[in-house]
Amino acid sequence: MILIDDIKTDELKIYHQLRENAFSGDFIADSPKVVNILLESEIEVKSILATAEYYDEHKELVESKNISKLYLATKEQMQNIVGHKIHHNCMMHGVRPAQIPLDSLDNNIIMLDEISSTENIGSIARGAAGLGVTSYLLPNRGPHPYARRALRVSMGYVSHLKTHLYDDIFTTIESLKSMGYKIYAAEVTPDSTPLMKIKVPKKWVILMGHEGKGIDKKILDICDEVVTIEMQENVKSFNVGVAASLMMYRFRNKTN
């Protein structure tokens, strides 16, 4: 246990830098619920910054990870380090796990085209983990699934998923097709298939598009099928996280 007497020490520098672009291969997680779920995974932990109350309550879990640096701070010191008021009593510095090769993902995949919101990245990850869709395919350009806000919204359950970051969506979709996956794009088009009528194969990918722009027609053209969630006429769309969960639930629970 390392008692903090100077919050500006270099060893605590990463806890001052909470922006996603401040990290290269590492991440910061906050709140006991998120940190504890990550501690139960195989993720490498570099340090924890927490109050005595957190360490006392979760002593056995923390000790099980054999973490070399456990910083002990007061709640006031933690707030001074991050620069704003906080409602939790612990933070963790970890290493992003290596991404899984494309050909090692599972039979059911949730894939994102272009999502701008870090919170939506986390929301979709949490839905996927809860519904048993264990592979998460994201663009290399955009919010990282281990960004602090994504981790918080996912409640740390992104650590339950196999993640892969791709560079080009067209070549990635073609590679998935060659491996036997059927690609379903979530979009509203004149000839889209209602979700309730979809026929689900063994290997499938659900592709979710941008929150505002949706999925480009060039991408839709290379997908196997376009799927639409049936909605009331006077409502245009769901939030992308809600839509992804509805589709994953239907795909996971429909047999043909």
C-alpha cells in the first residue's frame, strides 16, 4: 500500500489524464462496480487508486490480482487528482487486452460501422455481454471500447467480449463472408426485412450504423440482408444501443 503525500507525483500522472487520446495501450477505469468486474477478468492491472474504505471492503479481490502498486488516498485527494467532484472511491490503471484476430471471433458478432458516441460503444457492449453475443467488431477509427466512459457505461462487461478493431469495412465484410458469416445491416430501406420475419443462420453478423447518418448505401449493397425493427409510424428510430440490443435478443432467441 502506497500512501499518497504528493498528488502531483509522476506515478499518478495517468490519473490526471482522463481523456481517451491521452492513452496508448492503457486505460483508466473508475467506480467500484466497474473496477471489480475488471479485477475478476484476466486484464493486466498496473495500479489502483482508492480510499481505505474500498480496500477494506474488497481486500480479498484486490489481493487475488497481486497488483504491485496500490495507492491509498482520501476522497478529497482523488478529487484533486482528477480535477472535479467524483461519486466513487476507486480508480484503476490497466492495460488494454490484445485484440482477437478476425478469424478467431465467435459465431455471433455485433459489428459497428461508424459510431461517434463513446457511451453508445459501452451501451452496446453491455447489451452484447448480457445477451450472450460474445464478439465485438469495431472500426479502428473512433472511440475505443476501453475508453473510460465506454467502460463505465458497459459496467466493465466489455472485458467479457472478444474485441477486434478493423481498418476497412469493405474488406472486413468480404473476409467475414468468406468465413461463412451472413451479414445483416440494421437500416430502414424500402425492401428491408422486418426483424420478426428474419431467418437466422448459425453464423451471423449484425451491423449497426452511425447514430445520425445510418449505413451508407455502398455498404448496404455488400451486406446479405437489411433488417428493420418494426416501430410505430410516428416514431422514427431507436437509440443505436437500444436497437442493437433488440436485434441481438431476437437473433439469439430465434431458431429456424
